[in-house]
Amino acid sequence: MTEAAKRTERRLLTSGTHHGALPEIGTWLWGMKEARRGLLSTLDRIERAGFGQEFLDWRGPDGQDNSVGALLYHIAGVEMGWLYFDLLMTGFPDDVKERFPVDDRTEDGHLRDVPGTTLAEHRERLAWTRERFLNEVSGLSLEDWHELRAPEGEDYAATPAWIVYHLVEHEAGHLFEIRRVVRRWVDRQVAKG
């Protein structure tokens, strides 16, 4: 860092790593953790605003949108799906099935609504799935990191590196969607007076 930069107050924006992982892998796992940090920060703001259960279950003005609760359940479920079905190719172990008693999608492909699931329950599920994912992936060798997995019955093959990239992209996209729901909720509350 230059002396001029040291003399001024500024946020330092650098990448990090995930301890216990090889550097190439650790940087991507850090990216996953950063995406989650953004999501948790948004959930903190939602909680501080006192939006409550009605907000978590709100499906938009016409009742057809994804609720924040559905999105949080889906984010956690997709992470486990990619880990167990695509990377490890084992299917869900019993403890994962217990945390996901219903599929995150309905029979017609829409995100499943999970009304009544509290913010604390969603946070716990997100923390648990992330810890599980990081524990499984952080010990991979570079050879494993770049090895294609071809899940039976699917029309694709993916490397763990691509899976992690996709999960970062997936979570960031749904974080944007959650923030959009927040804006729409606030606009609705203002309009109600």
C-alpha cells in the first residue's frame, strides 16, 4: 500500500481465502462467503426494520411472486443439491433430508412457498448448509477441483470449480431479488400510509 493510501481512511477491498483450502480453491470459497455475508447483512437490515413474518411470507402484490422465505429455503436447498447430487453424487444423507422436509420446487417448477418458517430458522439452515458445503469442498485437491462430475440422468457434467462459481452467481442473483422484494414491500407500506 502506498504512503498516501495509508494516510487516508478508506475501505480496503481485497480478496481473501478460506483457511484449510488450497489457495486457488480458497479464493473461490471466500467468494461464497462474501456472497453469504451480503445476504446475511440484508437479513440483518430486514430484522432491524421489524418487517416480521408477514414480510417473509409476502408473495408480492398479486400473490404470484417468490416470497423471501421461499428464496432463502431455495438458496440453501440448491447448495445442498449441487453438493450431494452433482459434486459428491451420493444423494442427500438423512440429516440433509431432515432439514429439507419438502423439495424447494413445486411439481410445476416454481419455488415452493414455506409460510411460517421464521427468519431464525432460515438463518440456521443457511449456516448449517454453508458449513457442510465448506467442510466437504475445502479439502479437495486441485485435481479433484477440476475433475468433471457427470451425475447419472443429467445432460451435463460439471467440475467443483464451476459448481462453486455457479453457487456464487446463484446466491448473488437471489440476493438482488430479495432486495427488490424489500423495496416493493417498503413502497407498499408507504402507499398504505
